[in-house]
Amino acid sequence: MLRLLAHRDVRLFMAGQTLSLFGDTALFLALAIWAKTLTGSNGAAGLVFFFLALPALFSPLGGMLVDRVRRRPLMIVTDLVLGGVVLLLLFVHGRDQLWLLYTVTVFYGAGSLVFYSAQSALLRIMLQDDLLAEGNAALQTVREGLRLVGPLAGAGLFAAFGGGMVAIIDTATFGVSAVCLAFLHVKESQPVPMEQHFRTELLAGIRHVLDTTPLRDIVFGVAAALLVVGFTETLIFAVVGQGLHRSPSFIGVLSAIQGVGAIAGALTAAPVLRRIGDARLVGLGLGIFALGDAFLISSMLPVVLVGILIAGAGIPWAIVGFGTALQQRTPLNLQGRVYSAADTMVGVPQTLSIALGAALSTLVDYRILLVVMGLVVVACGLYLWTRPITPVPQVAEAAASA
């Protein structure tokens, strides 16, 4: 970590993203609570996360854009556009404006897809191979650590001042992120022009994932798990309301507890990855997440808190292993399209599972859905754990130079 923070650009980049991620974590929960407050429906709250994930269907187009322009300017423009879009939430005053809340959520999801695809590629340029895992783990540490304050701050600000205040603060954090990116000293090469048919270029990322066995295993394993993991976006409201008999704002407390576990997971992800490999790290992370979610079946608060803590520890291992595998096993000129292709391949199942979870939560006891989810996720984790450790080929720079 000290080697990572010795880089001036890394420190500046992390500062901007820390504030931006604070705005994200505060707003995401506030949006769900907002929808619940306007309608009184758990399903309406869960649909916030459905609309947030919906743009993943068009992620390959975003990846193609990332590979055709310089990544840093694209991230700055995305920050500024999203900051303006979020301010539209100031016009949401009642149930009749629920459509506007969902519309802003869709734009937020689309912008985030482009931004994080470009961010993954920019990190590949900024950092040496041996620092990529640390870079991803550092970002994940910040992201999950902010669960300690972001959701609580979002829920508190919403309760005290309404969603409009949360939107204003989030817009300000987008501005800070854009300024920090503008002062980076990263030198990007001229983007490679389109050389083949549009369809061929668009599908290049998917082909690379399918043709690279370790990436194919990881992406398919995670996609299968996310077919049910999306249930949690709605089930967490049932756990809090029906199981613990608390108000929706209590989800902020659970998010903070999850953040404590996630910090431990993120801080250990890079060294564990070097020992067991990316696929096994993802599999082990999924298994730990499933173990923690099994505790949510209980209606006893201490048991649920322990479960949230355990589940939080598994998430960073899966995310760091997934992201680092995409970066290290992909040529630089394909980074955007491969990231977006993988994001689509796991995002579509996640989107479907969020919608399915919102529907099933009105028909099936939430504890049954938690059991089903846990069994599927454990199976996916075991599959990835049995994959052989495959050395990372040194192809990225060679392909980029060619």
C-alpha cells in the first residue's frame, strides 16, 4: 500500500474518488428510501436498484467509447454530466414524480458504467502490473469503508432535510472528482481508430472473454451467482421490516456494519490473490458472502449483524479478483470493451434477479429466498475454487505496442 501511495497521481486520484464514492453511497440508499417513503412499497424501493443496473444491457457501447477516446477526459465529462443530472431530483416532491426519480437512476447507472470502464483502463495505464491488485483493493477499501458513513449520512440527511439535500451534496462530490482528474499527470497514447466492421469491433470484448479460459470461468461463475444475488436489494427491506421490525432507515446501520467487514476483506484481498490466484479468490469471496447471508434468516439482531459483517468481508475478495483478472488478462487497447463486456455478462443476470426478487418478495417468504440464494452462490464459489491457477500472460503491453 505504501508503494501505491508513493505515486502523486494515485494520491490525487484516490482523494477525488473517495469524495465521489461518498456521494454515491449516500445517494443510492437515499433513492431507495425515497421510493419506499413515496409509495410504502418494498418492491418500489427494490426497483431503484433494478433501474440502476438496467443500463448494463448497453454496456458494450460504453466500452467501445472508452477504447476510442482518451480515458481521463471522458471521466471528467461523465462526472460533470452526472452532477447536472442528479440535480433533477430537486423536482421530486411526491409520488407523481416517482418516474423522474427512476429516470435519474437510469442515467446514473449509465454514467457509472462508462466511468468505471474508463477508470479500469486508466488504472491499467497508471499502475505497473504488480500494483494493480493493490490499486483495486485500495479503491475497494475506500468504497466499502464508506459504508460506515455514506449510507448513514444519506439516511440521516434524507430524514432531516429530504432527498434534495443528498442530491446537492452528491453533485458537489462529482465536481471534486472532475477537478482531481483534471490535475493528473497521466500521459495517454493516441486512441486506436476503428479498423474493422462496427459489429466486429463492438463484440471484440465478448470474444476476448470467451476465448480466454480464466476470464470465461470467472465471468460465468459470477454471472450465475448474480442470478440470485440481486434478490438482496429487495430482501434487505424485508429483513429489516419483517424480521427485525425496524424502519427502512435502519438499512443504513446494516450497511455500516457491512462496511466494517468489507474493510477487512479489501485490505487482505491483494496478498490472498497473489497466493491463490484470481479465480479462487473470487470463488472464496462468493462462499464467504453466502455464509454471511445465511445469518439473515434469523430475526435476532445480533445474529443478523454478524451475518452482515461476514458477508461484507467476502464482497471485496470477489470484486478485486474479478477486476484484476480483467485488467491483467486483457490487452490495453481492449480494456474498455472487455470491462464492459464482462459487466454486461454479469449485469444482465443481476438486473433480472433484482426484478425477480422484487416480484417474488410479494409471493414467497423472504427466508426461503435467502436459502435459495445461498445455495446457488455456494455452488458458484465451489466451481471457481476448483479452477486451476493460471499464470497471467504478459500480453497487454505487447498487444498495445503492436
